[in-house]
Amino acid sequence: MYENEQTTNGGHGFAFGLLVGALAGAGLALLFAPKPGAQLRGELGETMGAWRDKAAKKARDVADRAGSQLNDLSATANRVKNAVSSTARDVADAATDATRSRM
């Protein structure tokens, strides 16, 4: 009589909740850690600096790879354009020659 409606999102909601919970737990653990505030802030600053440096390096690597691939794609596009232009000229010349020979 009643339809059982289940909505599934592929577990994305659960994974997001798990990630948020883990981050919140890690933050609380750091706040309640038995270290002086200055020491904790220093360690956090060093860790965040290392993460920032890693992220910047990854971004540079991705940009370099993308630039290289863009250059390769541009060169390929130019070769294709030249081949198409050459073929079009050949076809036009052949058509012109065929038209002249009929006259």
C-alpha cells in the first residue's frame, strides 16, 4: 500500500559528514592538547606553512603540465590547419584544371 521511497546519494553525504567530523575532532584535540598556547600556535603555523608550500608546488606542477599540453595541442592544431588548407588548395586547383580542360 505504501511505497518505500529511498533516496540515495551514493554515500557522498556520509563521506562529507565523516570528513567534517574528523576535522572537528582534530581541531578539538589540538585545542585541548596539553601544550602551551605559543608552542601549539608555532607548530600549527609550521604545519600550515608546509601544507601551503606543498599545495603551491602541486599548483605549479599542474600549471606547467597544462601549459606543455596546451603547446602540444596548439602545434597539432596548426599542423591540421595547414594540412586542410593544402588539401583545399589541391582540390580547388584540380577543379580549376578540370574546368579549363573542358573548355
